Amino acid sequence: MVGNQAPAFEMEAVLPDKSFGKVSLEENMKNDKWTVLFFYPMDFTFVCPTEITAMSDRNNEFEDLDAQIIGVSTDTVHTHLAWINTDRTQNGLGQLNYPLAA
């Protein structure tokens, strides 16, 4: 709800170095950072990749504002990694500068 703090969570994710790990809202809050949490319907669609990659390309601007981006969908981390490993010219994401959580 607007004006309320989001509940703490920890999720499996593909990290920017393409390893599997966890992301945690609580850890971001301990580091006194803002969290830009966005949801998208599923991987390998034509709906969201331009927005997902645009946010990645501007990640430094978010970091300058002490904000960390976390993308979330219901797909698995393995599907996320496959989409990240697909080149942007092939409708993939390519390298991302923030985690995708599952």
C-alpha cells in the first residue's frame, strides 16, 4: 500500500556476474539504500526487454541515488540466466547490471 513499508523478503536471483545468489530487501535497508523493485510477466517476451535493458543501461544513475534495482518475475533463475545469456540482437537481455529474482 502507498505509504507503507514493503515487507521483508529474500529471493533467489541471477546476480550481475551471472551467478546464482539471493537478494534481500532487509539487506538493502540495512545498507540504507532505496530499492527499485519492479515486476514483469515472464522471460522471453517482447513486452518488457526494452524497459529491462534501459534500466540496466542507466544503473549508474540509480546507484548515484543510493538505489538498487531488482527485477522479479515468476520464471526460474535458470530461465532468467538463459534470457540474460541471449544477445540483445536476438531479443535477449544480454548483460544486466542488477539482479533478476525468481
